[in-house]
Amino acid sequence: MLTDLFESAARVQAVRDGPAGTLLEAFAQALVHDRYAALTARRHFRAAEHFVHWADRTGVPIAGAIGPALERFDRHLQRPGRCSHFGHTFRLEILHGTRLFLTHLQDVGLIDRPAVERTVPPLITEFDQWMQQHRGTCTSTLLNYEVHLRAFLIRVNDQPSTWDARTLREFVLEGTRTCGWAAAKKRTTALRMFLRFLIAEGRCASALEGAIPVLAHWRLSSLPRYLPTDDVERVIASCDRTSAVGKRDRAILLLLARLGLRAGDIVQLRLYDIDWKQAWIHVSGKGRRETRLPLTHEVGDALVTYLTSGRPLTDTDTLFVRSRAPFRAFASHCAVSVIVDRALARAGVTRPSRGAAHLLRHSVATSMLRHGASLQDVAALLRHRSVTTTEIYAKVDVTALRRIAQPWPEVQPC
């Protein structure tokens, strides 16, 4: 694949005859496969070539640890008398290309990945397995639980049968003094789920679950943050429908604003989740509960436009991929929030609260209620397990609330 980057036969032969020529040629093939632009691919290849030349001259093993090698190479790049043959490219660009090269060597097995030492207490390991088997809990949720459970197990022994209610309550109350309500709520949830696992396994008294206090937070006390319909349309219209990025972003925004999908739902969508003949889209939400939602003409047309003229060629079956090489799936749901945040900025719409992607989910629920939909309809679209979760949106339906509002009683003057 060197011929895809360089037209000169002498240049290609020089690489092959040089140090680590086989490794560099394999790296060039990987860059071409990942569909990097020719200029970018050559820049990354030049950085890898620079690193190989320096490693060969200084005796640093290419197959050694990545971290120490990069640190030494970085110190070399900061010296005034560095390799003049490779010009004066920006140091960070060289380091980025070198890191891509070394990561490629890891991917093909030529460099061992550093072992990540992560000791998990046996009780937490068993708890994770139980939660995945019986409740379908995802890994990210279990990692959030683990933070609090590790802190709890430090304070107690590893014999759940000896735990008492006082220790549990003190641990929860300590969280309320050192962190906010949301973090303290996660602590109580993690501890409660942990106790349910132990109770189900017969390792502790069943009454211990009742010892965990419920934190004071009145249900439906807050209002859902949402955007007016006009602002939502401005956000969607802000996408450039002539560019590949704009086509992708518009399809994502429509899925959020019309079907009420979560950012995590967008990341998990696959090509086979769309049933074009029956006009359905299959979504795997919280708890891995699979649901199908109707695929409207507007959303379907946006997806077709993206798939036919906006989505780059890639081996992955993920529906939405990065717009820059390497063309892979989004790393996390945060990428969707960034897309929404940028669309809000382009449209000149100010966010009424934190969060971006979930703001559109709240907006579609609010809009449905104001147009006469019932709470059951909204709950079905948002895939709430219980309609009580959807009741919070009733408070923003001002039109319906006016019908039941009572006049304020007149107060007779003294």
C-alpha cells in the first residue's frame, strides 16, 4: 500500500529497505484501509518513519512499552538539534502519528498491550455477574455502582452476615454530607441493589434492606427542561444538508426530536435495526429492553439520505459513524451530546439547563402533551416502564392546567 501514498518508486523502495520497513508498510496499509485522506495519511506515516529512524539510531526497542518510548521520543522532538532530515513538523502532530503507529502494532499483536491491574473484590465480581444475568445491567452502570461498593467494603469486613443496620445508615448519611443529592442517591441505589443480591443468595439478613434510608427528594418537584417547538425546528434546520456531516447530524437530531431516543440509543443503533419494509426501527433501551418504534417519512428520508450519500464506507455495522478517519462507531453517548450542543450553538438557541441530547427528548414529550396526546401515549414513545415516570410532563401542559385551575379566593379586607 506504499504505492497509494507515494508515486516515486525510489521512495517506496527506500522505505522497504530501511529499518522496520515491513512494519511501516503494514502501517501504510492500515492508513489506507481506514480511509485517511492522502495528505493526512502521509503525515502520519512520516511521523512513524521519524520514530523508527530515531529508535534505530538510539537503540530503543520498537516492541517495548509505548509510554516510556513516547516520553523519550517527545524529549528528542523538543531538542533544537533533532533529526533535520524530517523537517520541523509540529511536535504534537508527530506524537499523534507515532501513537497511531504504535497502537497499530498493538492491534496486530506485534506489541503486547500493557496489563491493566484492576483487582476487584470477589463479592463485587459475583454481584456484577448476578446483575448481568438477572437484571441485564450494562457494564457502565455496574462500574458506577462499584465506586460506592468499594468504599463501603473498605469500612466493613467481607462477611455480610455480620453487617448491621447502623453501619449501613452511617455510610449512606456520610454520602449526603460529602456530595450532592444525585451522587448520594447513586450511593443508596448501589448499596440497595448489593443487599438484594446478598439477600437472594442467603448471605445476609433480609431486614437489612430496610435499614437504608430514603433521601429526601420529592417526586415531580422539578420541571422538565424543554425547548419550544420553533427552537427545535431551528436546531434541526441548522444542519448543512449538502455536506456528509450535516446529513448525519440531521438524521440524529430527527431521531432525538421526533422519536425521543436517548443518546445511548443512537450509539447502539445498527444497520439491521431498521425495518424498511414495515417502517419500524428497533431500539434497545435501558435494561436491554428491545422496542420497535414507527419510522416516519421525515426520519426515514433523513436516514436514506445519510446512508446513500453521507455515510462513509466502513466495515462496521453501526448506523452512525465518525465523520473523520478512522470511520468507526462513536466512542460513547457523549459524542451525540456534542452534536446536539453544536447544533444549538449554530441555531442560536440557548439551553435552559444542562444536557443537550436529553433536552430534545423532553421537548418531544412536552409537545405531544400540548397537542392532545395522553400520558400513556407519551410513556409508550419514551419507553417508560410506568406511566408515573411520565407524570412530570403534565406540569408543563399549561393549556390543560388552565381548565382545572380554580380562581383565587377573594380575601375580605380587615
